[in-house]
Amino acid sequence: MDDSWITVFSTNQLYKAEIVKELLFDHQIMAFVLNLQDSVYLFGDIEVRVQPADVIRAKHILNKIEI
């Protein structure tokens, strides 16, 4: 993985990020969850990232759902 992956979803709840990742996988979009939360105080974001070529499709799919 390199730094060219782009964040398409951000939350502070891990289960939401996992749901989004699985939804994108169901649409043949490779995605991964990057947990940037502090491990003690649990503040910070959890991001779902996709490759640049998939950003528009991913955002279109995510705009259709409510999470």
C-alpha cells in the first residue's frame, strides 16, 4: 500500500467503517480501514480508503446509503 489511497469515509465508530468497507467490496471496490484512533482514549478517526480510480464510484455508492 502507498500513500495514493484516498479517504472516502471517516467515522469514530469501527463497526461503521467495517460496514462501509464490506459494502464497497460487494461492489468490487478494493478498500481498507485505517484506524487512527488513540488506543487509550479512543479519540480520532477511522478512515475507509480506496484507490484513486475508484473514488467517484465509491462516493456515489456511499451517497445512496445512510450510515
